[in-house]
Amino acid sequence: MNLILGWLRAFGRFWYGFIVGDDWTLAATVVVALVATWWLHTAGIAAWWVVPFAAAGALGVSLGRAGA
């Protein structure tokens, strides 16, 4: 049983590190953009543009904070 729990814990840590990585704000921005896209789509509005603009904006903010 401990082997299974250890494997599940390692699996969860991998995905947390892979998705969140070094900057949790980028991951949160992507989640918010996907929810906004879904919400606009259900309202009948073409929302394909939300995620690319959110990603570009979040990348710009992240690079600005890094000083690049």
C-alpha cells in the first residue's frame, strides 16, 4: 500500500512541477483564459483569440518581472 501511495505522491509532484513550474501566475493565467474561452463559447461568441492573447500578455509580464 505504501508503494502505491508513494507512486501517487510522486505522480502528483511531477504534474504540479510540470504544469505550475517556476511561475504559478502563468499557470493561473492559462486556467483563467481557458475558462473565459469556454464561457464566451457557451454565450455564442467566437473566442479562439482569448488564449493566445492571454499567453502573450502573461509572457510579457513574466519577462518584465525577470528583467529581460
